Amino acid sequence: MKYSQTKAMLAITKASLRSIKRSPSAIVFSFVFPFVFIIAFGFIGDGGQRRVYNVALHESADTMNRLYHDLLASGSVRFKKLDSAETQTALRKGSIAGVIRFYAATKDNPLQVELKSSSAANDQWPQLQALINSTIAAINKQLYKNQPTYAQLQFNPVKDVEQTRKYKSIDFILPGQLGFSLMTASVFGVAFMFFNLRNTLVLKRFFATPISRPFIILGESLSRVIFQMITAIVIVAVGYYFFDFTLVNGWVTFLELMVLSFIGLMVFMGFGFAISGLAKNDSSIAPMANLITLPQFLLGGTFFSVEVFPTWLQPISNMLPLTHLNTALRKVAFEGAHIWQVNTELLFLLGWGAIAYVLATKFFKWE
């Protein structure tokens, strides 16, 4: 009877899945940590605030006034010049806090400020409105005493907020936690798994069997992929059914999130393979894995938008693979983008994947 490489690979996968289910660290990093943050931020609802607001500047806005320059100098408002079509798209997606137009002051009227927004930016326009009013108050205090105000804000939430999709805290937090779960479980899980298999001579014993080396790696990797994809499905399902996480196009969006999760998983597993080859002992794995995962966890847009970081730090954040995975997940889930429309993020991920597997090939050891 001919030996079946596929059956042998699936047997390894099944055994490896059992060992993963019995591993406390796998459960903690894959399920517990992400769910703690999702539940916490899910119950917070829309109370989270952003410190930096992207605002479209109306093409006819008069910027020769102090209010515009004070808002710009505050670092809390970033004005973007968009055409009308781009503005409407950005409002619908919630990628801008609103549209501002300045009307020059006249002899009889102070500077008029017109603000319009959308329900997709419900987590931003209330704070932006307060920021504009507080800036006007600061100018008044400095320039005037009992004289008319320097500027007037024209904004009526009932009339000036276009009703589109409502942006919720969970729409930002869940993709970040999904990316975090995929990254940590892939890097730590693969690194520890293959190091222990090599250290306990399990891999060496496999060589005594007819199964080939590629099928050994495929079998062990497949178990990790299956486990993490189940994790991804559970995380998205809990977010959707319990916290009203947005899936713009329903099942299509869900499937595209799973494709992105699979790509991210494969990229981060490459780093795990590289670490398992570099590690000299068990105690050296965690520091090396943390060296890869911790900066991404803090700077990869897991909890906060990259735009809240200092300007000098943002280019570093924008080079990290987790940043691009999180961005792609958010664009697909809330903005309604499709896989082929997040090509920049995918190119970065595939580039990092190529680097990871080049390193893995160089450092991977069987014995």
C-alpha cells in the first residue's frame, strides 16, 4: 500500500491541534486578551475621544483669519483639501470629522464658521465642535472684553449631520484586537512550537518515518492556521452579535475579513519560524518575540489611530506590518472597501512576509 503524505500531514495537524487546545498560553493570547479589550471598549460605547481630527476644508473657504491658523497650530485639526466627490466619500466613510467653511468677516458680521458632518463621524464631530468653540472663546478673551465675538460657529447637529453609518468605538477596537490576536499567537505560538519539537527530538523522530519535511511543516502550520482562523471567526461574531460591530456588506465583508486574517496570519508565522531557528533555549524565545510584537502592539494602531502619535513617530508606525493589517481590516469592515481596494496595505504585508520567510529559510533548523 502506497504511503500517503497527505494522511500523515493531517494526522500531525490533528495531534498538534490537540496540543494547542491544551496550552494555556494559546488560549490566553488568542481568546482571553482580545476579548477583555473588546468587552471593555464595547461597553464604553462611543465615549472614546480622538485628539486629532481630519477636516475637509471647503474649496471656497477664506483662510485669511486667525481662527483657521489657531486651529491649524493647535495640532488637533488637520485640514485636507478634497474635491466635492472625495469629501462626500470621506464623510460617508467617517474618515473625516467634517467639512469646514470660513466666511470672511464683514463690517456688520463677525467671521462665520460653517461645519457639516455625518453620523459616521459621531465619535468626532461633538469634540470638534467643542474645540472650535473653545478656540473662539480663547480668541475673544484675548482680543475683546465687552465687544462682539470674533467668530460664530454655524452648526446644527439635526440639520448639518448627514445620516450615514454610525461609527462606534467597537468599529475601531475590534480590528485592532483581531490583528493583535493573529500576531501574538502566530509569532509566539510558532516559535515555541517548533523550538520544542526540535528540542524534544520530535522532528528528528519524524525523519524516521516516510513523511517528507515539507509535509511536516505543513501539518504543524495547518493546525495553527485552523486554530487562529476559528479565533478570528469567534472574535468577529461576538463583536457583530453583541456589540453591533459594522460589517458593511454582510457576509461578503466577513469573508474578506477572513481572507485578510489568513494573509496576516501567514506573514506573522514567518517571524515565528525565524525566531524558532534563532533561539538557543526556551528563555530566549520570549524576548525575541516581544522585540517583534511589542512595538507593533503599541504603535500599530491597535488602540489609537496612528495619527495621534507625534509626527516624527508616524513614519515608523506606518512601516509596521500590524499597522497595515489593522488599517485594511478597518477599511473593509466599516468603509466597505474590497480586498483589491486595500492594495497598498496588502503590498506592505506581502513585502514583510517575503522578508520573514527569507529569514525563516536562513535560520530554520531541524535539529
